[in-house]
Amino acid sequence: MHAPLTALHAQDTSAERDVYMSLDLGDSNWKVTFGDGRCAPKRHVVAAGDKQALWRCIEVVRARLGLAATAKVHSCYEAGRDGWWLHRWLLEQGIDSIVVDSASIEVNRRARRAKSDRIDGDKLLSMLMRYHGGESRVWSVVRAPSPHEEDERWLDRERQRLSKERNGHANRIRCFLVMNNLRVRGAIGAGAWQRWWTQHCDQLLPRLRALIERECERLQLVDQQLRALARQQRQEVRQGQQPKVAQLATLRGIGLTSAWALVKEIFGWRQLANRRQVGACLGMVPTPYDSGNSHVEQGMSKTGNTRARSVMVELGWFWLRLQPQSALTQWFNARFAHGSSRMRRIGIVALARKLAIALWHFLEHGVIPEGAVLKPSV
């Protein structure tokens, strides 16, 4: 593969050269590829997570290329399971590190394309050189959150995971009961569930009854953890630790949970400059296919934050019901309310995008969405 040898061909390399390093992060080992734009790529393998071995490889490559110990090192790796600790450690060592979106890396579209760790490493190295050579759009660079910003996101993400886990336990219990023609009215684990279970559990065989009781125990534990997370969220908002969450929750139709998710995923830490960036972060941007005589709209890209996008679509329906006098609701009613159910589903996505932009203006500049009503102060 000759791309790493020619990526910096047009640049002046008479000055001290830089070292370029791509990392393919695996579970047991890392494949590290080095280059300087003039010599052939040099490949090393280190144990996964071994920072000292990685640093020794960098020093060895500097010596082999005849570069000074102070030669600048540029690195890249794909965003994935290893997260941000490696990126932060590289920056601490004075290495220029970037984390890239793996979905934005160009691939060969031949029917049978070769793929190996060596090819992937050379490809990343080539694109890293192109990126530092001036091709800023060769891939998408992921913005790294600070340790505090990353830590702030875990509470809501745990709540979402526990909610899915709770639904799984409840659905399994309901399925076991239906298999024996026992049908529960209402939510399992809440309200009159315990009384209903006491009345009907004798109709089941012992092993199935014990299985359902164990599922109920796990369901009860999940419910306790969900309530604890909800109390923690409310407490932090009341104590003034989450001002943006409190501000967003003052709008009628937006609850504390939705406000928390939007602030922690999008509005709380990203430096958004305009409405286009807001739409891009949510993945609510058009993807046209315009080539020759073909003019096709492929729908929204869905390349943004999935959690925030689902929250915005849900908030769109709440907004229509709880903010009937707002300009956004009137716009939706004029264009989509009298159409088919498919048109209303399309319209709610458009409303969600407009609502996200309005909420961004509300948080950044204090501009209340036109016609929107605030919650009465308690």
C-alpha cells in the first residue's frame, strides 16, 4: 500500500519530520502502525492497555527514523470500547491524539475487498497523514468530553438501561403466566400485583412458580434502583447542581427525565454554533441523493446521538398536547395534522428538529419558544 508514502508528497519535508501513529485496538493486543511520509510503514504489536510498551515503541520508531526525541507525534484510533482514557493519556504525554468515527472511514467498494489488521492500520495511517496534510473532511473527528462531562452522562444512561431491564423482567413474567392462561391486568410489580399473585400462584406448578418469584425479586431490585436514581436527580436539581436541567424543565411538556437526558447528551457540554449543528448532533439532517437525473431524498441521516434523538421525538408528541398555543404546534397542525398517519409520523420528526433548535436557543440565550407556556412556579 503506497498511500502512506505519498500522503505528504506535496509538503516541505526538509524540516524536522513528524511521526504519525495509528492504533488498531483489540481485546488482547494493539496493532500500532508508524510512518513519517517518507519511509515505509513500521508495524508493532503491544499488549492491550500496556502504556509503557506503547511508549517504548514510539521511542524505538523515532530512533529508527533518525528523528530527535522531541519530534512531534500524531496519533489516531477509532472510537469504541476503550473509550477516552487512551486519548487523555496520549495528550498528557504531549502526543497529538484524535479519535475518529469508524463509520466515517472510507472503504473500497469492490465486491470482494480484502480486510486485515495490517490493511486497516495502513489505511488509518494514510488518512491520518491526509488529515494533517489539510484534508479536514477525510473523516469525522469525535469531540472528546472531559472526565467530568463523561461522568455526568452515566446516571441517565444507567436509568435507561434499568428501564429496559425492568420491561424485560415484566414481559417474561407476563409470558410465563399467559402460557398457563393467567392474564394480569395492569403493570406487573406495581399496584395490586402482589394481591393478584397471592390469589393465583397456586395454579402453577412448583418449578414455574419458583421461577416467576425469582423474576419478581429481580424486578423489585430494579425498581428500587430506578427510584434511587430518580431521587438523586431530583435532589441535585433542587440543590442547584443542575441549572440547565432545571431551566429546561420549566417548560410545560418537558419533564425532569427528558431535560436531564438532553442536557447530558447534547446541550450541556457540546459547543453548538448554529441550528445546523444542533440538527447534525441529533442525526436529524437530510440525506439527498442528487446525481445526474436522479433526485431522491433518502430521509434523515440518523448519524447523531440516538438517545437524544429518541427523546426529542417523544417530546414532540408531548409538545403537541401540552403546548397547543405554541407556534410550533400551530405549524405542525397546519401542515400535517390533517394528513395520514404516515404524514404525521414524518411531521413529528420535523417538529422534533425545530423543537430541538428552539430548546437550544432557550438554554443558550433565554429565548422562550414562541407561544410556549412555562410551568407554574411552586
